[in-house]
Amino acid sequence: MQTKSKLLLLVTLLLVGLAIVIAITVSVKFRDYSIQSAVEKAKMTASIVKDGLTAHMVNGIMDKREYFLHQIAYNDEIKSLWVVRSDKVIKQFGPARPNEEVRDPMDREVLKSGRTLQKITETTEGVTLRVTIPYKATVIGTPNCLSCHHVQKNDILGAVSMEFDISGLRNSAVFTISNIVLINVVFIIIMLLLLNYYVSPYMKLFATLQDGIKKAYYGDFSHEFKTTVTGDGKDFVNQINPLFRKIEATFGDIKHDLSTFIPQNSVASDDPLYEAKIIISELSDIYKFKKTIELDATKDTIYQRSMDVLQNKFDIHNFSLYEVNTITSERKLIFSSKQAQSICNPEVDAKPELCRAYRTNNAVISTEFINLCQNCQAHDFEYICLPMIINSDYSLILSITTKEQEEFNRIHNLISSIENYFEAAKPVIESKILMEKLRDTSLKDAMTGLYNRRFLDEFIDTVMNQAQRAKETYSVLMLDVDFFKMVNDTYGHDVGDKVIKEIGSLVRNSIRSSDMGIRYGGEEFVVMLHNATDEGALKIANDIHSSFSQLVFDVGNGEQMQKTMSIGVAKFPQDGNTIWKCIKYADTALYVAKTTGRNKIVTYTASMSENESLR
């Protein structure tokens, strides 16, 4: 209704303005017309006076002109009339009579300039129009002014001054304008009544549209639109009501469906449409993220992409990601940003169950309770730890820290969104772990737990290329059990398998994580020592050699057995420009150890390849 009032007020102002303009225009025009009429009458009277005075002069009865002038002036509209002489006429015919003398400056100005002048004087008692018209000498017609007057053509002979009472014109103007104003007021009232009659239904329709749209803005599409308008307005209402019913049903389904993906109220907004837009946009981003990581080769790549999301999408820069192996009960740092603050006690890495987030599988938010996690070292900043169980073997812990309360509040509001991304990544990470297990199984020897020959065939070139780029070295050890065939032939393959398993265990315990132990085939093993010195490589070879010789195997029937091994050593890239060559050279050194007495360690030299007797 406020719009209706504004519209009626606007129309009223326009009509009133129009009425005022009309009244002013009519008033001005009426006044101008009245004055012009009076002036024309004055000119006509002056012309009569001129002709009459001329006739009196020609007939020689100028002394009788008073009567003539009095008769002309005897008029209800003419208040006074007088004639004045110019200086030239006075000079020729003598001084003017008392009532023919110049009375005021206006008479003097007309005698001087020869122009007709007029002046209006308005008082409360009435309106007076003063007009003074010059009387010029002419030579046209009869008589010729120059024949009687000693003047030149167009010289001023005198002037006729008159005062008219035009108060009646003013009263007529006021009456006319009053009628115009009255007519305009009546017209305005009629127009407003008509406008109100025809506009009110549309204003009501507009108001109900506003109410419906306002409700729809907050997700309520139940509004019923009503109108008394016919025609297009009625058709519009008949179309919009079914549309709102359809939107209400559809939007309800959308909200219900969205809640299955993202918890309700996860977006801080009173606008459900905006909330739905944000949630759909987030679902779209999560879907793209998931489709991307599904094509990644390893879980480490997925971890890196997840860190990119935290940094680039959520603008979080102080965080660490940990991977927990539930089988070995170890926690490993996967990623830590440069600004991240370590908040866990050192022993948590060895005992992940000390981490409250991992133990409870619930988000740990430092502001919820004083010193909430007893194994955190956070004193000057707040933290949020989010756990995620991948499967029975692996879990992830995301630790976010900040010193600024405003930033902490912002991150706190992002928890649901962050968890949504990790939930999307969870099945993909789990599949990558499974694939790694399967891959690991296919590349490892089931009996010893060491890599097998297939691993060597697939990855040795990659290892070599990385070593060449980084200028790294590898010491290659080739191990072989002396007279192993006799073990199988004498005691059976079960005892032989025990020997192989012990060698695998011995190798695993003797090398570092950067080294590689490989079951090359049968009783042959290859050990690749990363960046080992010559002394270090020989020390490990001696440790394996002596430890193996001290092992005692139970072969059954109360009997025991001890075995020895021979080891060949080669160095990459000193001995060969490829690791395959170094494996061959280590095998050559092993052969030399076999042929020169066994139970020894032999380091490869170039002469071994050149001397046929040594191979």
C-alpha cells in the first residue's frame, strides 16, 4: 500500500503542478491582454483627440477645445485626460494653458523621445493604467501639419496623456482564474478517484507478489497468490501459483538430497537458496577433486593434492598431516607446511594412541576445554586436529594451528567442508593402499619378505637414473649359500626353506631403509647399499657373512647344521656405468669366491673380467 500512496501522491503533485502552470499562464496572458486592450483604446482615443484638435485648429476654434476634451474624458474607464504642448509649439503659439502644461517626467520623456510610454499602478483600491502618446508632425493627408506649424516632419508637437481604471479587468482575471482552479481541483479529485479505483487491484496484486517473493527468498514457496484483477493479471496469478507449488516440491527434494551429502546448516546463511548454491558448488568441487585423484598413481600424490586444497581453496597455511599405521602402531609425518607449529609430544610418533584425535576418532578443538589434549604442547596458539580412518590398517590426522582468534574462528567454520574433501578422498586412498599392497605382494618374495627379481627388472633402471642425476652410488653385494644344493638333497626342501628365510631375516636386519634387499633367485640374494663407502659396504658384507655362519639349523632327528656363504662385491658407477653391469660384476666376484675356496668375501676388480681362469 505504500507504493499506492506514493503513486497517488505523485499523480496529485503532477496534476496540481499542471493546474498551477495553467492558472499562471492564463493569469499572465489575461493581464497582458487586458493591458494591451487598454493601450489600444488609449491609442484610439489619442487619435480621436489628435483629429479633433486638428479640426479645431483648421476651423479656428481652438479656444473651444476644452469642451471637446472634457467630453472625451467623460468616460467611466478614463479617469483623466490631458494634452501637453512641446517647446516648439509653445514658442510659436505662446504658453500653454494651465491644464496643458507638462505634469510629470513621463510627459517630458515622451516629448523628448517621441515614444509611447505606459505605466501600471496597482493598489488595494484598484489598478490604473497610464498611457502617454506623442503627437508628431506629418505631411500626409489634409491638413499638412507643416503648413501651420514651424516644425520639421516628425517633430513632436505635443502628447496626449490618459489614465484608465482597469480594476475591473483585474477582478475579471481573479474570477476567471478562480474558476480555472476550481475546475482543476474537481478534475484532480475525479482523476484520483478513477486512478484509485483502477490501480488498487494492481497494487494489491503487487503487494501479494512482494509477500510471496519475500517468503520465497527464505525458501518458503507455500504462498498463495490472489487477485481481483482480470485479464493478463489473472492469467499471471493462475500461472505463478502452480509454479510455486512445483518449486516448493522440487526445492524440498533438493534440500533433502543435499543433506545426504553435506550436513544441514553447514553453510552459515539464512538464505536457503544461497545455501543450496554453495553446497552444490562445493559438491561440484569435491566431485572434480575426486575424479582427479582417482587417476593419480599413488596415495602420496593424493596427499599432496589434499594439501593443495587446504592451501589454495581454504587458505590454510599452518598445518601438518600424519599417517598412522595401526598394524605397526607408528605415526609418520606426511606433510608439514613451513609455518606449521609442532604441537605433539615426541613420544606420540611411537605411540599414536596418545593422540586424543586418533584414540577417540573425534575432532579435537582446543577451545572446547582447557588443555584438552594432554599430549599437546600448544601454549601460545590454538589447534584443531581432525582424524580420518582409512581402513583397519591406516588412519590420517590433520593438525591445524593458528595464533589469531579470528583465523581460528574462520577455520573452525570450515571443518565440515574440510572433512567433506577427506571423506571424498578416503575410498580413493584406501584403493591406492590396497593396490600398493597388491603391488608390493607381486614385487616381494613371500618367503623372505625381500624384493623379488620382478622388482629388479621393473625398477632398477629408474633407480639407476635417479642415482645418476643425483650423483649417488650403490654398493652391490651378491650372496650365495655354499653347497646349498646339498642341503636340499640331504635334508629336504623344508630345511632349505628355513635357510632361505633366515637369510632374508638377516638381510632385512642388516640394511637401512634406503638400502634394498632382493632375492635374486634360489639361494642367491642381491643387496644394494645406497651411498655406502667401501669400508661401510665391506662391514655390512662381513656382518652378514659372519652372522650367517653362526646360525644353527635343526635338521631333524636331533641333528643340527651350520652353513657358510660366499659374497661378491661391486661398486656403481665405479665398476660399471649401469647397475645391471655391477650386478654382473658382483656375480663375477662371487664366482671367484666360489672357485677359490668359498666362505669368503671378494671385491670385484677389472682383471676378473679379463682373466678367463678366474671365471
